[in-house]
Amino acid sequence: MPSAWKLGGSRQGSSSRNPRSDLTFTEVVRALEPEDEDDGYEPTRLERVYFLLDREACQIKIGWTRDLDRRKRQIEHERGRPMELLGVLPGGYDLERSMHAQFGAYRREGREWYSSEIIGAIAPLLA
């Protein structure tokens, strides 16, 4: 099982403090990136599977991205409210598809939103 990168629950965007560390969400994402020769910051291109909690709808989104910060902002804009990042796993489409199959019985909205009941099953993966 791949190791997880726990990022905590920043809810107010990339400048909010993570309650589990002293780092902002953006600082954690940057720390996960390989070092570049270039001094300018570029969004990470590492593939990862993310778990976002929509507390209001009691749903968890399982998706994959190469730009976690941008994807989180997009979903918050689409839903019209902040999402809580539960954590991420290294991996891309294949791992995401595997997670979708594993939790298929809990699917709620669309094909990537699941009942928050899965939180007990995903917590050990993100520990």
C-alpha cells in the first residue's frame, strides 16, 4: 500500500494554517515537489489521489490530479463552499479507479462522490 501524505484540514484556501502543522497548504504541497533548477514556483506535476470532504453534503470526493491546489479551488468554486482536504496518496488514474471500485457501494453523487461513511475505511490509508 502506498504511503500517504497527510495534509490536514485547511478549509479557507491555500493561505490557511493547517491545524496539524505549522505549514500552510501551499507550503506542504511545495515541500512534496522535487527540487527544480528554476527559482520560480510551478504547480506540482506529481500525480496523486486526493480525498476531499464536503461537510455540508456529508460526502467525500475521491479524485486524482497533478495540481492539487488548483483542483481543490475548482471544486470549492463548483460546490460554492470550502472543502476539507483529508489527505492524499501518491498515484494517479489507476489508483483512483481502484478506490472508486473499492467504495462503489457508497457512491452518492456522480461517479466520484461517496458517503462520508467511508471515512473510517480511508483513515488508515492516510495515516
